[in-house]
Amino acid sequence: MATEPDLKRELADERRELTNAVADLREEIGEATERGKQIGITAGALIGGALALRTALKIRRRFRD
């Protein structure tokens, strides 16, 4: 049977491991958030470029007619 100091040491070790795991998760969430922002910016730029190209082509067709 484990003694009280052994149990306290085990609990302290578990607490430390959990603290490290939470810190790792927070870091990963931060990285995922940054990637999501970058994807949103890229998608917005692509959509904006596509709309600008479509508008330019429409204007060009009107001047041809």
C-alpha cells in the first residue's frame, strides 16, 4: 500500500503532467487559429480577385458590342 508522501508525490506528478498537457493544447489551438485566419485571408483574396476578373470581363464584353 502506498504511503501518504508517495500519494502526494504521485498527485503532484499528475498535476504537473496535466498542466503541461493543457499548455500544449493551448499552443496547438493558437496555431490552428492562426492557420484559420490565414486560410480566411487567402480565400477572401481569391474571391475578390475572381469577382474583379469577372467584372473586368463583363466590361470588356460591353465595349466589344
